[in-house]
Amino acid sequence: MCETNVYIDNDGKEELYLENVDIVRPEGDRIFMKSLFGEQKTFEGSIKEISLTKHRIVLKR
Amino acid sequence: MCETNVYIDNDGKEELYLENVDIVRPEGDRIFMKSLFGEQKTFEGSIKEISLTKHRIVLKR
């Protein structure tokens, strides 16, 4: 399966922010995201890196 | 499988830019990306939307 999680880079320490993400959409200085189960979150920051083989999307402030 | 492709939104028309992407990393006003097979590309623009269930990453100028 392709379950991908969103993490926040917090001064080099990564914390899990949203599991099983489907949609990730930058909106100005925020990142909107929605999980496979409909959970929605908005994070003030930007995308640091996406690694699809590692199933990870890392955001930063 | 989780093969994801990168598309460019070109005035509402999407064109395929890179197949089987692994890494996508914003670097200033550019997006660096690398495919599963090591192909590397850099696009001047930003991320419009990621949809993991649709296996699509859309960039815009």
C-alpha cells in the first residue's frame, strides 16, 4: 500500500502531523491537507521535501 | 503500486513532466525532483496540488 504520512520538521526533529494523507495543497503561507478518512488540517509553513518511496511528506515552519 | 507522476498545469491544461517520481523538493523558486530511475529535473515554479490517491503531483508556473 501507499499510505503516506505528513511530518513537521521541528529544528531537525520530525513529528508526525497527519497519517494517511491524500491531498496536500499549498495555499499562500499555509499548507492544506486532507487524509484518506476526511480529516483536514492546515499548517502554517511550507513543504520541505516529499519522498514517495519513504511515504513521507515533510513540512517546515 | 504507488507510481506517481508529476504534471505541469499550463493554463488549465496538464502536461506530463516526470514519471515515477520519488523525491520532490522545493528550492527557492524552483522544484527539484528525482525519479525512481535517477532522472533529475528542476522546474521553475511551485507545487499546486498533491493527490496521493490519484498518484499525481501538479506543479504550476
